[in-house]
Amino acid sequence: MTREEKAQVIEQLKETLTSSSTIYLADISGLNAGDTADLRRACFKAGISLSVVKNTLLEKAMEASDKDFGDLPTVLKGETSIMISETGNAPAKLIKNFRKNSSRPVLKGAFVEEAIYIGDNFLDALVSIKSKDEVIAEIVALLQSPAKNVISGLKSGGGKLAGIVKTLSER
């Protein structure tokens, strides 16, 4: 690979890192060709971009990026695959689901909405992260709940009041 090609790859990685809010680094070494194809297929279905990158090029792209990746470059040892998604917990769910049949992929680290997670022990925490849409839906439901209670109370109270008035008028 020439210097120009490396510079292009670094620039492309930098643009990808800058535009993405969810970045997972995983080790998929040790998977056979069939398992790797299954993993790629699962990533495609889940809307996750999976690519294998050179550690040195990814580290240089992280340094050139505007984002603060903290200690994430320290996990760039061995084979590294980068998983990019719009949803914060989608790659974690995919990794956990895929590991039901295999011991790989292993989570090296993740960058999710400005938070940095290093190590495979954070996989369960990452799975439980709610997406932006889920949080918005919960907030809307919480905001609607009191209003629904007031409206239903007024409707039921109005029905009772109308019943009492009707009974009194009949007497």
C-alpha cells in the first residue's frame, strides 16, 4: 500500500468516524469463512456496517478526528473489525446473539454517543442502552399519561353528574 493509498484510507476512516455516533471495535479472528459470512449477513440485515481495518490506520484516523476517543486506541491490538450503526445498542445485541453459537466476536471497545466503553465486560450494559427513538417514545408516554387520566376522570365524572341530574329531574 502506497502512502497516497494510506492517506486516502485514513481520510475515509476519519470521515466515517466523524459522521458516526455509534462505533464498535470487535475481534472476529478465529471465525471460519462460513461464520464470517453469517456475521456479515446479520450485520447487513441489522443495518450495521462491518469492515476489517488496519490498527495503525484506524488509530491515525482517530487522532485526526474531531472526536475524543479517550483510551479507545489502546485496544487496537490484533485483528480489529469496526462496526458502525445508527442505533447505539444494535451492534451489542448482534454480538450477543451471534455468540450463542460461537465464542466470537469479542467486543474490544465502543464509542456510543460520546461515551467510551472498553472491554467485553460492558457488552450487557451496551445491550441495555435504549435507542433515541425508544427514549422519545417513553417520554411521550409519560407526558401523555397524566393528561389521559384527567380526561378519563372528567368523562367519567361528567357521566356520573349527568346521571344524578337525570335521576333528580325524574323525581
